[in-house]
Amino acid sequence: MDKESRDLADACAGCGLMLLSWPVLIIWKGFALNVLWGWFVTEPFGVAQPGLLVCAGLAVLLTLFQHPAKAKIKNGKTVATVSRSIGTGLLSPALALLFGGALHLAHATLR
């Protein structure tokens, strides 16, 4: 297989990987938003907690307002770049839950 064919295969694999991972990332972000909403909106303000799918929809809506990442994709590196992006998409909500949980625990302890 020549270099051009390998680059095309890599680009197609990267697109496929992104399309397959996107629903999982949206549900994961929706879950994180649902938990954080319960801790920081429902408890203090008494606002009803939306369901997981509503929170997933809000996660999609919030991504519209984020500045798009400008990842430079070099030829033959599409899968690596997409994998890094997916890793960030998995890690970001996990860190939000970790630090949000610490704040929630601190708030509950200080009450």
C-alpha cells in the first residue's frame, strides 16, 4: 500500500472512530452533568433535576458554545489525533466529577 492510500485509510479510520465514540462521550458528559446538577443546582436551589437524556442534550448544546479545538492533523496521524481527542472527552467529565465531588463533600461537611 502506498503512502497516499495509507493516509486515506488512516483518515477514514479516524472519522469512523470519532463517529462511534461520539454517542458514548455525549452520554458520559450527560451523566456528569446530571450528577453535578443534582449536587449544585437541585440541592441548593430546589430546581428539579433533569433526566440523563435531557442532560445529554444539554451537553450537546453546550458544545456549540465551546471554542473548537484546533488539532493539527498530520498525514498518517488522524487516528492518533482523534484518540487524543476522545481521551480528553473521557477525562474532562471525570475530572469535573472528581473536583465537583470534593466540593460537594466539603460543603456537606461544613454545613
